[in-house]
Amino acid sequence: METLQITLFGHVSVVHPHANEPLKLPRSAQALLAYLLLHQHLAPRDVLMDVFWVNHPPDRARSSLTTALWRLRHLLEPDDVTPGTYLVTGSMGEVGFNWASNHFLDTKFFEQHICPLLRRPMAELCDHEIEQIEQVLTLYRGELLEGMYDDWALRERERFRSLYLNCLTRLMEFYADRKEFERGIALACEILRRDPMREEIHRALMRLYLDSGQRTLALSQYIQCRDLLSQELGVLPLPETIALYQQILASSQANVQRIAGQSNGPEIAQLLDELHLVRHSLIEAARALERINQTVSSLMNGDEAPPGYAGRRGR
């Protein structure tokens, strides 16, 4: 039996079994179909009118809903498709998707396979289940319902975004435990690219850098985290983040002393210590230079200086 292919990650796409390309759904029909699919129950018409046409007079809202439903049904169920194959109507006029139809919905498949695995303790996950998580994550081709900004769409988008990031975090922890640092680092960077304010991921990335012998990158990650929190929220990192940073500094100094002891050359210890300090200073200077450049650019464009900028003031 042929399958109706529906994609909600990214932009809405519906490929009908009788067509070779996505249906050209009007904007109103896209939103209506997405709502019915994500709520997974028959929706009263009054509810749909309030969701999509709350600012319209009742008669106009009812007419707009009838038109949107007609267009959607006409596209999903053309003349050669039995009415009710994909859209069903309840005894009180409620409208919903026919879940008994032969269809594939990316968000439904995503939730059905990801949620049970996320509830499992990390120690119980096997390699096959980790591979399954990675395969399902490929469905997340973009944010849910890109281009739609209604409240219901934003709530659903954030829900799926949280599920996706939680999956990436689970994979990051798995590979960190296996000491597959390169894969763990890549996953941590991807999480921060999508949600840079997650301080616990900054700490995880610092540990991954430290455990893989990349102390300078671990220090740089702390600086990036600190500056981001200062610029965006006006706060310092959490005590555990600062403690981890101090631990990395201490381990760097201990490493210098160890090398010096092995080589019986105090001058080597001094040179390594100086090299470490110079690297750290360069990282700090690069961050400061970036902030100064942004401030100068803003001032030249007539904008206010960024929050928290403490530049010199004229007397």
C-alpha cells in the first residue's frame, strides 16, 4: 500500500502517494494540517477558529476554517481517493487526522523511538540503541515548522528542540564515557551551536578537552562561556564551572613540574610555564579585542555600547 509522506521538521512537506513531488499547500492549510498532526486528537471547530482566526468576527472565522478545510481535503483526498482516508470528522463536527491511514510522519516516528530511549539509564543502553538514536536524529533536518510563529507552533518547536538536544547530550555522555573524545567534542560543539547558554555543556566540553590532553582549548572554552554569560545575562559562571577552570589551571602547572622533574632542567619548566601563560594571555587578549571591535563598530554606527562594556569616559 502506498504511503502518505509528511515532514514537519524544517518546512511542512506532504508527498501524496499519487504524486511525485510535494503538494502545494496554501499557508493556512499547512498550519491547519500541522496543528491536527501535532495534537493527535479530534479538534472542535470552535477551538480551531480560536487558534487561527481569533481576531476575526465569528462568521468570518467559521468561513475561513471551512475554506481551509476544503482546500486541505481537496489536496489530500482528490477525486480518486476515498473521502475520510486522511481527514475525519467527528459526530459533533470535530476535525482530525485519520491515524489509521497508511502514512509516515517524521515527528511521530521521532517521538516513538526517542522518548523510550531517553527514559532508560545510560548504563543500560547498548551499542545498537545508540546507533538507533543516531539514525532517528537524522530526521531532525531543521527546527519544527520553520517560518510559523503562532504560540502553539512555538511551544511545539521548543518541545522537539529540547528532545533533540537531550538526545545529543545523551550521545555526548556515551562517547565521553567510552573515551571517544573526538565524537564527544563534536556533539558538545553542536549542542552549543544550537543553544550556547547551556553552561553544563560548556563544562562537559572543558572536561572533554582536558581528558583528551587539550588544556589550552579547555581554558579557551571557559573564557568563551564566561564572556557569553557576562554579555547575555550579566552573570558569572556557576561555582562548579569556576572550580573546573581552576582545576585545569592547577593540572597545567602540575604537568609543567612533572616535565621539569623528568628532564632535571629547571629552565625547561620555566619555559613551559611561560609558554602556558603566553597562550592563556593570547586567548584573553583575543576575546578582549573582539569585544572592543564590536563596541567600536556599534559606536560608529550610532548604536549604544554593548551591555556591560566599561570603556573610558571623557572628563
